[in-house]
Amino acid sequence: MNRTVLTVVLTTAFLLSTSLLIANESALKFIESKFEQPFIKSFEITTNLTNPLIDLASQFIISNTLVEENLLLRKKVNNLQVQLSSTREQLALKQLYPTNQQKVLSDHVEILSADVIARDIIPSRMTILVGKGSNDGVQVNQAVLGPEGLFIGLISDVSSTQSWIQLITDTRSSIPAIVQGARAYGSLEGAHNHLNLEFVDKDALISVDEFVVTSAMGGLIPGGLLIGKVTSVDLIDQDMHPTIRVEPLSDLRKVERVEIITNKSNILPKQSERIVD
């Protein structure tokens, strides 16, 4: 009897405990679901809000990177274009002049080397001072050469030990010159940053990239010294002279050493008088 009662009690207790566990588990799941759903919704809302911002930030970073890479590529292209232009000009010079132009010139004229020691601080004046003067044989109106034997100006003032050179780009400068291919004569006028060839025959057939050299007309300077090349030809009126712009082949802002032709010979080597096609 006692065993039967004990068995019934234990069975009842087991069933009751099991029921309570099941009930508690259901309650916990209910509570979890009530708290979990708002959290999940909140997380989804936050994610929906932040994802566009993250995408925008990523696009901004990528865009900035592409801009920087594009700028670097453009800079490299510009550098290559400058190098190509310089190489082409050097090749043209080699066609026009021998390799050692100064050695060839020295066989026909007397050349005096001089270092640039100062530049005029007045913007409208393109003049430089060199450390050679009348004691060295320098005189006013002598022709001056820069790098590669290019004509860059005339002696404008002389002391015993120093000389001022008026560069061809000075607005007061006026040099007789010839467009080689067209054999067209004119007056090469300084325009500060470039040159203008004035009073050229309106019927002259002048093309861009033709070389411009000095003319011996007037007996002031030797003829055939290379100056620059034509960059534009503008014929505004058929009855007027064309407007011809010329760029010097020397960077006159960077000239550090010059060669002064100290005699008045107008005879130059035949090579320097060759026409470049």
C-alpha cells in the first residue's frame, strides 16, 4: 500500500515538474520574442540608414583616389609633351647647326664668353648684366649668343668691366630678320614674352614652325644666326602686312652664360645659312 502511494506521489510530482518546465520555456520564448522583435527592427532601421552613408563614403574615397590618379597621369603626360617638344627643337637645331656651333663660329668671328651677373628688376625691361666690358673688347651693338649659339640680343651699354645686354624680347628691341623657308624679310620687335615680325611682304607665303634668323641688312649684326620659329601668322587685311608671332628658341629667363661676337664680320659658316625644310 505504501509503495503504491509513493509511486503515485512521485509520478504526480514528475508530471507537475515537467509541466512547469514546459510552461516556463514557453514563457521565456514569449518574453524573448517580445524583446527580440523591436531590437531586430531597430537594427534593420539603423542598417538601412547607415548603409547609404557607408556607400557614399566609399564612393567619395574611390572618387578622390581616381581624381588623384588622373592628376598624376595628366602631369606625366604634360612632362612627356614638354620633353618631346624639347627633343624636336634639339633635332631641328642639329639640322640647322653643326654639333659644335661655337667652334665653327670661332673660325669666322671672334667670340668672348661672359657670365650673367645681374638682371634688370624693371619688368618692362628685358636686360641682363655680364662681367665683361670695354677692357675685354666689348662694344655697344655687338651681337650676343646664348645656349646652342642662338642669337639673344645686343650689347646696349658698356663700362670698363661690365656690359648690359638688351635681349630680343625687350620692347625697345628691333632686329632685322628673315623667315628662312619663305625668305621673307622683316623687323623683329620685342614684345616682352615673345617676338613680332613686322613689315613683312603681305604676299609672302609664311608657315607656322618656320625658322627665323638674323639678317645682315644694315650691317649691324651677322646674318644667319638662329633666333626662333614662327608660331602664328595672322593676315587681318589683304592690304596690310601680316601679323607674325615668333617664339625664341632660347629660354631667356634662364640664360647664365653668353658669347659676345666682338668683331663686325658679317660672314658666317654656310651651315648656318642652310634653309631648314
